[in-house]
Amino acid sequence: MRRDLRGWRVLLTGASQGIGEALAVELGRAGARLALTSRSPGKIASVAEAVNAVGGEAYPLVADLTCDEERRTALHAANDRLGGLDGIINNAGLGSWNHFADGTEEGFREMMDINFFAPAELMREGIPLLRLGRQPAILNIASRCGRCALPSWTEYSASKSALVGLTESLRAEYARFGIDVLLALPGKTATDFLKNCRLATGKAKLNFEEGMAPERVAKALLSSLIHNRRESWIGGDSYWMLMLQRFWPGLIRRKLAARVRELYQPAA
């Protein structure tokens, strides 16, 4: 199957920066019609203007998707503005870089609300609209952490693992509606993700600036939609980590544990 994105009507969450912003522009260039959500009015309006500048069509929607009323309002506003809905791309997310013992229940619940429950309910509430769409699809942008959980990304890994599991279950369930459910697992990307984390108390040097350009990730995501790829591993670090996890899970666990002991060994 090859999905034609010209005129494809899609709701993209978390579109005000990083991967979401780059993906919005790429979708606009491909001819898609977009409803873009964010909690930042100024930022999302600027992204919509950038999409329109490359020949696309975009409508900014300000919404906190963890709020039931705002999420439903955004979903139906997207349907009204676009005259229907063919796709939902769940990109909005929150990170936290800390050891689990240093976190709080309140912070963990906030992360699960943003990274898991909001997209889960958006997918549930979107069924009646998507099943009427053209080549309908849902694309969930998770993380390599959703397949290979990493220390200091404990809560983030748990939330993304939950999204991965739900995606795989819904892929079979939504087949009866004719809705494709796709998954993307990007690796390290050069965005402000770390700066926007709820907590950032880990000790390892992460060097996010050395990650993939958001535009590269966006092009890979666009290709995933066009070619209807069930699961996409994006970036060399994602590919090799997930290959190791698949075939030598014990090895990668031992290396991660050794690195944690090294970073957190008691001072002499």
C-alpha cells in the first residue's frame, strides 16, 4: 500500500517545536491538510504560518490534551476545520531524566497522563471520525526507550512502553475499522527535549546536540506514513540498541548496569 498524502487531513499533536514542528512542515510540503495542537499559542501559530508558507494548509489549535474537554474540543475542531479526519499523529510528550528513587508519584502520573493516557483517549475518541476517512491511519511516535528501557529515563521508558503495547494491541483491533495503526521509535534527536524535561538530574553526558536533525526524523516519519510501515526504527542509535535488545538482551542490561554503578559509585 502507498498512502497519498495530498489532501490527507491529519491532527498532529505536540507540533510547536522539535520533531513535531519539522513533521508539520514536511506534511505541508507533501500536500497534507493539518490541524496542529500545542499548549503554546504563539509557537503553534508560528508553525502553522511556516506550513502555509511552503504551500500547505494548517490550523493552530491550543489545547491541553490531558484535559478531557480540551482534547475532545480539539478533535472535533480539527474535524470541522478540515471537513473530516484521515489521520491522527500522537507526537506530544514529556521527558524526565532522573532515577526512579528520586522521583515522585505526582510527577510520574503527570508523565503517564501526557505520554500515554492523552494519546490513548484521543485514539479511542477518534474512531468514529477516522473510520469515515480516506486511507485512515494513526501514527504513534514513541521512543527507542519504549522497546529498550534505559536507566535515568525510567518513568519516560515506562510511559513509552505502555504506548508501544497499546499500539500493538490496537493495530489488530482497529483493522476491523480499516484504520492502520503505526509505530515509530526515534533515537536521540537534536532538540530541546532535555531542557524541557520535568526533571534533569541524571549524571551521564547525553550530548543531544549530536543527535539527528529533527528534519531527518520528520522525513523518516513521512516515509512511514506513505509506505504504511508497521514499525519504524529511526536513527543508528535506535537501530543498534533495539537489535542488541532483541538478540542479546542480557549483554545490554549488564552494560547499562555497569555504567550506572560507575556513575554512582560512592566518593572515595
